[in-house]
Amino acid sequence: MSISAKPFYQVPLDTQIKQHGGAGYNTAVKSKPVIGSYSFNYEFDTDTGIKILTSVNQFQIGLIHPDENGPYLIIHDADKAQYLMVCVNSVPGCSNENLINETLLGDSYDAAISTLRSWYPNYTNWNLNKPKLN
């Protein structure tokens, strides 16, 4: 049985495997890249048989912390052909809930970098990797 995963910044891989009947990521999970994408297939055993969880076709190209609201994940979403800035914050009083803010940066690496530099002109730690597919 094949299952589409949620982005890992929303729900960790270990949690998703457990939600689908597996014992967790560190217990005999086999992973294989999906050629031509950032996705991976994670195969694991459950009481009802083998399941395969396929990750979202996204790649985190880096992490920036230019202001007091960060840090921000910078992500390339290959299926939507766009770059996003994602901020994940915990919700006060809710241990299992996060507030997720996604901001579109552009449809290319260069456009995303240009947008970020215009928003944060004084930030200097731009250690963002240009993504390559599997």
C-alpha cells in the first residue's frame, strides 16, 4: 500500500510512520530515492502488511535567521515549481500544534535569492544550496 506523506516540517517522518501502523523510523525502515525528484519511498512493516510512504517532492535548500521571527526554512517545491520561505512556530499552550507560515519567494532559485536579499538587505549569511534532483 502506497501513502503520500505530509511535508516533514508539518509532521516528522517518524510520526507519520507510526500513524500508519509502523514502529517508527529507526526500526527496519528501508528508504529508496524516487529518481528524478527529491522524494523518497520509505518501506515499513505493519500488522496489516508492508506499507510505503512517499515523501513530498520538496528539498530544504537552507535555513536563515534574519530577524526575531525566524528561523525560516527555505524550500524548493519541485511539483509546484516554486521556492518557499517557511516559518514553523509552536502554539503557546499546545504541545502538539504548530503555526506554519509559507511565503512564496519565486519560481526559480535566482528569483528566490533576489526576493530574500531585497527583504533582508542587511543579512549576510546566505548559505543556500542550489538543489539537485535524485
